[in-house]
Amino acid sequence: MREQDRGSFEEWARARQQQLVRTAYLVTGDHHRAEDLVQEALVGVAMRWDTLRDGNPDAWVRTVVYRANVSWWRKHRREVAVEQVPERAAGSPPPGESRMVIEDALAGLTTKQRAVLLLRFLEDLSVEETAAVLGVSTGTVKKQSSVALQRLREHAPHLHDLILAEEAR
């Protein structure tokens, strides 16, 4: 990498790294794995910086992170199928605990479901764009989104209004 390219890459990476790690954490549910995935993706960006810098390197990193996480999950899956998601206490969380409730609710989803919700509702991608990033069909995105939202409704009923607002989009 040329020195001027190195400078522009380092500037971009410093500016975007924390946001990329936050996004990866929402997909993985694990801070260490999120940091590792982003680090690996940034190495890939550095190697391709001459072609990525004028495009959308953030999208490239997100795609790499999502796909790498799905690959990791397939190798290490420990999901146990249950007939019904365990009940949670109804009612709103105490003040200041909303984030923990949301993280707990997201932890009850599969990796693919978290990725679909993150891309669709946090990154604001269309069904087609989400399917392209994850390398799946649009039908899979729609199904995963529907099942994930239903699981969130069951897991955290007080988030129902938030979910309805997102579905209306």
C-alpha cells in the first residue's frame, strides 16, 4: 500500500471502527468476536483499499462481518430447539434497564435472525439489499424477519409498540 493510501485508510478506519464494532456486536452478541470480525474485515479492506476507498468500504466490511459470523455460527452452533420460548416477566423494565432488556431479547434470537433485523431496521436496508449482504433469498429474509419479530414479541412484550413501529416501515 502506498503511503498516501495508508494515510487515507488509517483515517477512515479510525473514524469507522467503533461504529463497525457496535454493528458487529449486535450481530454476534459477543464483544470479543465482534472485535475479531471487524479486525479481520479491516485487514481485508487494507489489502483492497485502492479499489474500495472510492466506493463504499463500510458496506464491504458489513458484508464480510455478517458472512464471517454466519460461517462461525455454522461451525459452532449450539442452539437447542425448544418447543416454546420461555416466558419472561411482563411489564416495562425499570428505568435504565431498557438496553439490557433489548440485549437479552436479541440474545434469544439466532445469529441469522439478529443479522436480518439489524440490516433491515438498524441499517435500514431493503429486503433485496439484506438478501444480497447475507447471500440468501428474499424469501429467507422475509421469513427470518417475521420469526425474529415474533420471538421478540414473546420474549419482551413491552417492546411490542417498538416492534409495531418498525413493522410499519
